[in-house]
Amino acid sequence: MHKLSWLTVLFLATVHVASVTVEEPQTVLDIPIAGQTITVEEPQTVSDIPIAGQTINDEPSGKWYKFNSTIERVAVIGAGPAGLQAAATFVKHNFTVRLFDRAPGPGGNWLYSDEIPVRESYPDAPAVEEHWIPEELPASEYYNEGDDDLTLDSRWREHWQPRSIWDSLHTNSPAVITELPDVPYPPDHSWVISAHTIGAHVRAYASIHNLNANDNSSVHSYSTRVEKLSKRPDGNGWTLTLKHLKKLEEPDRLKATWWTEDFDAVFVAPGPYTSPHVPEIDGLLQWSNVRAVDDPSLFSVYHSRVYRRPERYTGKTVLVIGVGTSGSEIARDIAPVAKKIYASHKEYADWDTLHPFQRRSFRRFPDETEFVPKISHFESLSSLDNGIKDGKIVLVNGTVLENIDEVILATGYKRSNPFHLSVLNQTFGAESLEAPPPSDVFTGPALKYVHWTGHFIPDPTLAFSTIRPWTAGQYQYYGQAKVWEGTAHLPNEAGLWAQYNSTRYTFFRGLFGTAPSEAIVRQYVTWLNNESLENGGRLVSPWPVQNREVFAYYANQEWEKDYLSKENFTKFENIPDRQWTQKDIWDISVFEDDSW
């Protein structure tokens, strides 16, 4: 049996008392003793939404959420950095786990491929549009080249949706905050790491946890898309409708298989880059139908997610719409070969009020870039057969751009997970609701009705990855495993809604190094350690101090001078917990459509 030092015992005894407010928390063994008082207020009108699996009584246990049945089988949707960590954690906690991803292997957004996604919709497709499912399951279907006027290649790419990273992409975050547990980068790795290095890193994590595509495991199922997520008829647990697409050894043939699997709980982590955002600009629809003159298999107007390499831009004049991360980095990549680069952007009132990442993106554009205002409209083309070079693009200030060879829409992404639609209908279909729920519960920039722990409040057997997986994900997935196995508790219905509706629990998010991002880590450390002391389980520590120093140096060198210091973390120890979640700016590197 391990012996604990007196300092450790002191920490364990102190952190267990969660009702003491400590204005200036001390630190023992680099673990904050963060006292807090959680006030459970009366839920606001949003709490009229029905909640499943809830038992409330007058006994002390009535203050906690109680599941109707034991949770044994857990599905994980998405095999990126979040889903892989969650799956590995759930396996470690002895759940029967199934991991699904539409891609042919793990990596999520960091799975590079020369394949490009199928053509995006002009205008934007509906945020939620269900896939076709055979009436009777299980079912199989074989596809030949040209069936329904579709190529096998387009069917394959539509199914797995090749990711939006390009060959020369390097991350805008250092390795110290872009690293999964158990697989450290080599000590001599470069300061700024490439997408290929990150992809290999994620695959290494998958391999050591027996979750890679070539591992003989009953856990993972790649090339498998979740078509529908629905409650089981008895209301306990979930049914996933799944579609697997396989390339057959015989030439020119694909096999699709549909089936269902039942689960007691579901964890969702498909990432935010699920669907490209196409802006509504007059005339854009016509221009989007024009093929490239030098390669009719390509288009002259397209979303940045199809960008892979700069060679096709040699000697061309290119208009980039959007000045976020994708816009600036693609412009840097094509600048050595392009003839001319324009960058169109919204009007910003004050440079100093921009988020540091927005200012950084502007500065990252190559010097030869000519910045222009927003586009008023694309003038009508006389022909769709000769490219767009003879077309005219009118800006809001009246200026006309001509002789443009290609237009890149670096206009960001929106959430679009059609398998959620049945959950929305089943959960919020109660006649007792005074008003229907917002349509963007699962498709907006931020998920709605989701507790800070990631649990869906109307039914906490459904959970989401809602925080940065590289740095804080390990806390969230451990917490979800503990809740589902019974070694950690969630508040009852009133408590869940009260925390969701209060300012304190609204802004547990932010660019890494900001107060909200530090708040969520401290909140998790306090909650998890209290629950482990009470119910069993390992203790967790906050982010290592040495990593804070490395990250602070990087941020000031690569992002913006004086943006961050180690005090961004240490000063938190003198901030009362009531100030932990003051509103901060969302990470615009994810939702670029807010800044294009």
C-alpha cells in the first residue's frame, strides 16, 4: 500500500470541503485548494424541457441525478483527439465501448489525405438534413461506377468526408498544448509542428490504446458513419443506426451495409469542422458553377477545405474571401507562385478591439497581399464555359475587381450532424412545452442545454466533448466515465438547470491561457478530486507549471507580444471563484465565419 506524505493528506482533507470559500487559495504539490460555494438557484424557463431518467425524493440522495439503469455499453462518435481519449478512458473504466468514425482511420481533422471533400452546397445546405436509410435493417447494397450518375470516387468521398487540412499546414499552437497523454513528442521536435506530425502523434495514441484501424479490436469501426441517433422505445438508452462503406477488391464496386446497435450511453465528438460555410452573396451561385479552364474537373470558386497544394495557382490572380486562419495561411502558401492575391474582409471599427488571433491573421498575410472590402455582388457571367477571368466582382465601396482566376472561400465552418435530428424531435416533442426549442441546439457555434461537464441536461446518458481535447479533455472524459459508473455525481434536475442558467457556468470556455480556460481546469480538478475522495478513484492535478512557462513564451513570440504571461495562470489563485467565468472571447480559430 502506498504511503501518503502529510502534505498530500492535508490536501486531500482540504479539497474535500467544497463549501468553504477561499479568497486566496493555497497550493500544495501544485494542486490548487480551490474552495467554492455552489448556489443552486431556481431554474429559469429553459428548465421546462423534460429530463429523462430522473428520480428526486426527500432523502439526501435526492440532490443528485439518478440514472434509471446501469450503464454498461457506451458508444463514442468520432475518432479525433477527443473521441480517442474518451474511448480509451471508457475502456479503462470497464465499459463495453464501440468507437465509430466515418473516416477510414483515426485522427479526426488531423487525418491528412490528398482526396478532397465532395463539392460544397451553394447556397449553404440546411444545417440538419437526414441521410437516407433503408426501411428494413440490417441491409446491404452494392454500388457500381455510374449508378445514379455518381462515380464511386464521389460516393466514397461523400461518405468519409476528407478533412480540411493541406499538405504544408503547421499548427498555430505549440506542441506543449497540442499533445495527447502517453505519447510525448520527441525532445528535439520543432517549435511549430506540422499537420503530418500531429497526425502521426494522434495515430500513435490510437495504436497504444489498440484503437488504430489495423488493430484487431472489437472496439473500433472505421469507415462507419452514424446515420441516426435515437432513444430506445422504453426510453432507456440509445439506438445508433450505422452505415459502413467498403471498397471491394473486385474493381469498380463499393458495398454499403446498414445496421443498428443499442447503447446505454453515447459520447459525441465529431469536431466543429463538420460542414463548410458558404456566404450569401448575390451572383455567387452562378459563379460557383464555372469550371476551371486549365482543369475542367475542378471549379473556379470553392471553399478553402479543398485546398491541398500551391502548384495550381502558378501565375494566377486569386481572391481570398476571409481573413481568418485558413485565409491567411493559404495566402502565405500560394504567394511564392501566384501572380496576385486579393483578400476581402469585413470592416473592423478598431484594430485594438480585435481578438489577438484576428490581428495575428492579418499580420500573417504575405506583404504583397492587397486587402479589399466586402463583396457587394458578383456580376452575371455571359458564359459558364470560359472560366471567371472575364467576370466582374463589385465591392461595397464600388470598386470592381477583374481578371480573377480563382476565388477561395475561407469563410469558416458550421456544425452539421444530421444524426442529432431524431434526438431533437424525441427530446423536445412534449406537448407540455410552452415553445419549441431553438433549431440550433446541436448545430450552433455552442451546443445548447449541455452542462459544463458535457452532459446533455434533458438526458445525461448523452454527452459531448465541449472543451479543448488536448489540454482539458482528459478531465472531462474522466468525469463522464465516473458519472456513468457511479463514482461521481451530477446535480438533480433543478441543480443542472440552475448551473446552466447562471453566469457562473456559462463561460467555461476560452482561448487557452485566458480566465475561462483556466476556470474549467480548476473546476474539474476540484469536482473530480472531491468525488474521488467520496466515492473512490484516482486524483487529478492541474496543468503542469513548466508547461505554462513554455506556452507563455510561445504565445508572446508567435501570437502577439505581451499577449500572455505565466501570471495568466498564477494570478488565478488570487481570483475569487465567483469571478472564474467572466465572459471571454470564443476561440475564433474554430469558428472563422465570425471573422471573415
